[in-house]
Amino acid sequence: MAKEAEIKSWNTSKLGLRIGADALAASAAGVLVAPIITMIDKGIIENASGRNTLGDSLKSSLKELVSRPHRFLGSKPFALIYMLYFGTYFTANSIDTASSTMSRDPFTSTTAGTSKFVATSTSNLALCLYKDNRFTQLFGSTGPSRPVPLPTFALFTVRDCLTIFASFNLPPLFAPTFEKHMGEQVKRYVGAASVAQFVTPAAVQIVSTPLHLLGLDLYNREGVRWQDRASRVARDWVKSAFARMGRIIPAFGVGGVVNTKVRRELMGRLE
């Protein structure tokens, strides 16, 4: 009886519309960030495999986006990236909606607890591993396409866990600290939460990029000594880290801010 009473106390008002708002916010963020992330991911993998340099790959992708946008936006790589970030944002939004429903908090409320980390990590990992598998086969080694080895998947998994934790759980924790150290002039133009949303996922790429490069090298070069692999990772670390920051900032910085603001605006209209 107590459990039934608790369920009846949930705030399910306009729940269908709230889920729709979660999906619209996730879609807006996904469409916004997918083009640049598609180009960067393709460039990093082609550079690691030796198929192309990072700069030339980015130029080629940008040229296609500008001259043949329909072809770029209708391509499999773009669809894979959009699927990844729509799924990740929608999962995070759904957890917030479920939390506000059960706790009767305002529609616009968000959470930063363990359940959100586990759900978003699981969603992002599943989608990202599928995306990485396809991207590695599409743009990796110049030889025949082959299955991505298990150690590569394991390294990609750790890489993504670090990024998700820094993107969805650390910003709410670091925002008060940024608030204390931000000048009043800066606060007028950008909030501490937005600054934290940009800084934390970008900073973690310094640590996660070597894992990404090692995973790619395990696929691209079989039977190579670990000293040679370490040398290759060290060679590409700096430029790849900056490139990954360039994709993470839109993915979980710009995209995260857009997703949060669009969701808050839509939820505010529903309340």
C-alpha cells in the first residue's frame, strides 16, 4: 500500500510532452555538433592509419560539407555521429525527467547522481563502441577491413567512461568553485555552469587521448613491439589531444550547453 501511495504521488503531469521536449533538445544538440565531430573523428583515424594527414582530411571533409552538404549530411559517418550524441543526450535528459517525476521536482530540474552517470555511460559506451567500430573499419588501416580487436574496445571503453564522467558529473561539482573565482564582468556574459561544462570534458582529453591512439594502433598495426606503439602514441599525442578537445568542446561543451538550455526552455513552457 505504501508503495502504491508513493507511485500515485509521482508528478506524471504532461509526461509525454516532457519526453518529447527531452528528444527535441537532444536532437537540436546532436544536429549542431555532428558535422564538426564527424570531420575530426575521421581525420584522427586517417592520420593514425597513415591514409591521410589530419589537416588534409579536415580540409577534404570541410570542402564536401560546403560544396555538397546533402552528400555530407546524408553520409553514414554523419548518421553514426548524430545517432551517438542524440542517444547520449536523450538518455541524460530522460534520467532528469524520471528523477523530477519521482521526486515531484520542477520539470526543469537536473541531477548529477550515480544513476545518471551509469545510464549515460551505458548508452554512450554502446553507441560509441558501435560508431568507433564502423569508423575504424571505414577510415583505419589501408589493408582489408577486419574486426576490431577486443583490447581496442577495452581502451575505447575506458576512454569514454572518463569523458562521460567529466561531461555529466563533474560540471555540477566544479561549477561552485568556478563561481567563486570568476570576476563579475565574466559572470555577466557566461555562467559558472557553462564554463564548467566546457572545461572539464576538454581537460580530460589530455589523459584519454593516449588510450584512443593506442586502441587505433592495435587495429592498424598487428605484431608491433610495445616500444614502437609507445613511440607512435607519443608522436601523435599533442595534435590528437587538441583535435579531440576540438571535438569534445562542441560535443559536450557546446552540445551540452545547447541541450541543457533548450530542454530548460521547453520544460519551462510546459510548467
